Amino acid sequence: MVKINSSYRKLQGSYLFSTIAKKVTEFTKANPDKKVIRLGIGDVTLPLSPTIIKALHNAVDEMAHKETFKGYAPDRGYSFLREAIVENDYKKRGCSISPDEIFVSDGAKCDSGNIQEIFDVNSTIAVCDPVYPVYVDSNIMAGRGGDYLADKECYSGIIYMPCKKENGFTPMLPDRVPDLIYLCSPNNPTGAVIDRNGLQKWVDYANENGSVIIFDAAYEAYIRSENIPHSIYECDGAEKCAIELHSFSKNAGFTGLRLGYAVVPKALVRDGVSLNDLWARRHSTKYNGAPYIVQRAGEAVYSAEGQREIRGMVDYYNKNADYIKTNLEKAGFSVSGGTDAPYIWLKTPDNMSSWEFFDYLLSKANVVGTPGSGFGPHGEGYLRLTAFGSYENTVEAVDRIVNRL
Ligand code: MLT
């Protein structure tokens, strides 16, 4: 008799964004006349920029000719893309990362879910609370995390690092030393950022204790403040303790195209083994590479025109973030994030729970947010709004929130 992986039994409910999508579908079915504005999932709405579209067309044409057709991509990604990444995302920031430390993938979600595979099943993990659910769920699926404690809404074996208003929604060093530490800055969901000194402390802590930091930099393009590192490798010694994950989704609108990369430095050795070698082994065994045409589109992101165009997209979403933040604050809401991140972290009014406020917002204003408690127990009493909508919808959603609640 076939038995399932029993760790999957420990997963709670369905994936957060699937639950929300289901609720919204039910609402729209019951209220077909209502125009629902979705500021829930962080999915982009602007189309791909002209330079990227041109690169895609050119690459498609190449696939039509024997001389230029491409089959399987190289394991770690095409060198044209890895070199462009190194040049633009690292050399320009003074970080010495080389192309053979870059692993191109189909996005940061998969990388952040898969990276745990190269670590022992008994490794302890530390996550921010609230947190992007993929970090926790992928470790639960792998058999880490112990038991689910329903009263505390957390797993016994996971070290939660509360991110509360008092500490600017950033994590404090944990009481016990974890093997793996997941950090995301700019943060999903709170929109908080870790400054240079703060991140250096984490790097020093990981190096002193032999931990590995999984640094999710998916939202780095949204950083506007000075002194906020775009990459963990801007910190001294990070190449000895950190893996960094990047996405092309949020900066260049690739949520539907799929492209990302992981950086696993050669200097990162644990248990006598190079993690670069180990990830290369895993990557080449289980993955056949992002499509050639998508990697060409990724290369175009780094062209001068591509950079100018994607800057325009990020500025557009930043303007939405500013609009949400300023106007909700003016209306008396308690709001944070949104300055260096496309997420606004909103305190629910009148002590409503996150899900109560989600339902209230949907029924009164027909606006979809993401309940903070879906990201972890310390997200209770908050709701996340995304700046990835159109400007018109963002303005309308905020006006409805201010005037209808
Ligand atoms: C989110 O809304 O948190 C993100 O869009 C999810 C993701 O990037 O996978």
C-alpha cells in the first residue's frame, strides 16, 4: 500500500494565496456587479517593456533556424546572462561574485523552496515572523519543523524571530543558534528593510556560529533609502556564510515569464563540502534550465535601454506605494513599509483580526488585501497591501478604503 510523505500532513490548510483566490472567486460569483480591486498577491500588472519584448522576439526567431536553434541550456544558465548579472548586480556594487557562482533558475520562489534540500533533515531553521510562507512550508515538507502547535499557530521545531512594531518589523538575533537563517530585505510581507550595520551583524553572527543565511533579495530594486544594502555580499565575510536569491519578477515584470537566480559562493563550505558544488549537483540533476528565450529576455534587462525601462516600472509601483501610504496615514491608519518595498503593512482598525479585516475590506470596499496572520502569528492584526496594481486602481482602492470603511 502506497503511503504518502507524512510530513505533508503537517502542512496547514492550503497555500495562503490559493485560499485568498478561492475566497475572492466566491465573492465575485455572489456579487457579479461589484468591481473588485486586487491588492493581495504581489503580482505585477504592467506589461513587459519594449526592449524585453524585442529580445524575446529575436530569440524566438533564432529557434526557427537550424543554425541558431538552441536545445538544453547549460546547467547553470547561459554565460551571456550570468556575465550580465555579475557585471550589473555585483561588480557595480563592489561585490566580487563570479559567473560560476550564479545559478540561473525559473524564479526565486522555486529556489527559496528548493535550497533547503542540500541541508541535513535535522538542521534547525530560523524564520522571521511574519514570513513568506514558502520558507516554512518547504521545510515542513522536507520533514523539518517538528509538530504543529495549533494554539500558538507555529511549528515546535522552527525558530521564529518576531518582527514587531517595536523593532521596526526587523528580526532580532535568536536565543538559540539556528543552522539556517532565512532573511528577506526588503521584506515580504512587512516592507521593512535591514540597514548595512544590521545586516553586517547577521553576517558576523552566521560566521561566528557556522550558520548559513538564505538571503532573499527579490525586492532589492525597490530600495530608495541610503545605506540599505541591495545584496548581502556588500557585507564583509558574507561570501563565507550566505546564499542569495534573486528574481526578475518584481523588478522587470517576469512573474509570468519566470526567471531568477541563486548565488552560491565558492567560499561557502559547511561540513567539509562546498555548497556551490552541492547545489550544482542538485541543479543539474533536477533542473534543465530556464528557456533560452527567457534567458535572452533576462540579458536584455541589463542593457542600457532595459535598465531605463525597468527603472520606469519600479518608479511607477513606488508611486503607488507612496499614494497608499500617504493617504491611509492621512486617514488615521497605522501604516508601515512601502518606502523601500512594494508592500504596505497596515494595522487593522478596531482590533479586528487579519481575516476579519480581510472580509470587511472585501465586502465594504471590494478591495483584496493579504491577511497578515497568513504570514505567521505575529502578522495577526495586520493586512498587507501591494503596490503592484495599476495607478488608477490603486487610487480607487485607497479612496474606497478611506470613504467606505
Ligand atoms: C507575494 O504576494 O507574496 C508574492 O507575489 C508571492 C511570490 O512572489 O511568490
